[in-house]
Amino acid sequence: MSFTKSFLMMSFITTVAFGISNEKREFARELMPSLKKLVPLHKRMETPRRGEWLAEHPEEGQTFKEYLNCNPVLPTKTRDKIYLLPIGKLEGRYNKLVSDTSTYLRMFYNLETKLLKSISPSLIPKKARRENSYGTQLLSTYILNDILVPRLPDDAACIIALSKYDLWPGKDWNFVFGQANTRKRVGVWSLKRFGVDDKNVDYKTVLKRTVKTAAHEIGHMFTMRHCKAFECLMNGSNSLYESEGRPLYMCPHCLGKLMLLTNRNLKMHLQFMQMHTKTLKFETTSDFYKRSLNLLFPEKAVPSSL
Ligand SMILES: [Zn+2]
Ligand SMILES: [Zn+2]
């Protein structure tokens, strides 16, 4: 039987590459009061409805403290770049989409992003391809293990493939939007179902869907598990509909994790993201960052647009 499963498959790590230094622990300790202060701006997760991710995938979640104690994989001085590898020729809206996604990730993760030359889907052998109503579908596990792992650059914090083609992860699955292997720091996601080829879907919607998935996936690659405390970028999603209801920003727990790995102070992150999301006309998100800044740094309060 073939059926649709999850929004994202994850292979969680069983071993770890780097521990948390005392310096990072001190950084986290100093960050805690600000994170707690932000809690009133966030919405706690409600009991999941039938069909939603948490109704079908009971997960434990992951607090900031639990993250600190799980020896997460973090960028290092020598592994400090996010590589993006397109699968399929970038033309039309794909070109701008991939370029804008690369810029967004650079802002969000405070890591240099490098766009690699796209590879042809003909590199994927017949045994790892099939056809469905979305056209050609590629086997995500083949992309992870046989395409990305051999291409992982020495200075990569992680490498992500962006596929113009639909993906499936193996037997009994209809499709997946994305899949990542955190231990090997490789991931792939498909742009196919975001409406890039559909002229009725405006560019802003396509970009928002893409950067949300991209930032979520890369969070996993730095050992962030799905969040179940608040409505958050790191919530699991069972469908595009469920994903669209989740925010582009992170809850206080996940924001703490992000600050730990980005080596950027909280104020700077909020300012950068407020400005960048305003440029992209993601008004709700930009306004959320503005309210966060006003709450934490009231002396610089600026009027909210909502
Ligand atoms: Zn996920
Ligand atoms: Zn969260």
C-alpha cells in the first residue's frame, strides 16, 4: 500500500561530533533571562488535532536545557559554511528563489552560504527514480548517501540539496518534502510542491514556503529536534497546510539553540531578521521581531505596524 506520510523524515544522531564548551554554557546562562522575557509573545502549542504531526508522531520535544546537554553538532571555526546544491537546471523563478533562499539562510544562521553549480538529475540512476503525478520523483536516501556525502566540502557546517523534482524516501511512502541526516550533515528538500511552477501562486508565498522549510531542515542538522512547547519554526508538519500555520520565527527554547550556534547576540539577530523580513514584505514576521525588540530593549521602542 502506498500512502502519504510525514512532512519530513529525520535520521536523528546517535553519536555526536562536538561537545558544549564552558564558554558556550556561560553564554547560554546569560541568555536565559531574555528568553524567558520573550515567552508572553509566543503561543503555546494546543492539543494536536487529528491528522496533525503531533497526533501521528508523539515526540518528546526538546527544551533549550536539553539541547545544551545533548552535545549538539554545531558549526566550528573550520566548518562554518552552509552549501546549497541545486538538482536540476535553475531557470525562471527557480533562479531567484534559490538565490533569495541562500541570502535568507545567511541572515538567519549567521553563516556564509555557498551556492554550488547545479547537477543534472541524470546523475541519479534509474533505480533511484520513478514517475508520479508530479513528474519525476527522486529517491532521497540515494541523494543523501551517494550524491551529498561524497561532495561534503571540508569547511561545510552542512550541505543541502534543493531538488526541482519531487522526492520519496523508500518503500511504502508516496513522497517527502525533505530528509536530513544530522550525523552526516547532509540534507535534501524538494521545491516541487511549493508552487514554483504554478503561476497562480505568487512569488512571496513560494519564497516563504521555501525559506521556512530550509531554515527548519538546517535546524535539524544542528541537532534541533521538533519543538512541541510553542508554535515555532521547529514544529513538525504533516502537510503544507499545517506548515503554513506555523511561524517563520523560533520560540524561546529554539531561539536559545539558534543563538548558541550562530555566535551572534540576540539583539543583533532580532534586528537583522526584522530588517530582512521587512525587505521581503513578510509583514507578520517582521512585526513579531519588532515586538520582540521592543520588549527586550524598550528604550529603543519603535511603533508596531499591527
Ligand atoms: Zn522537521
Ligand atoms: Zn521551538
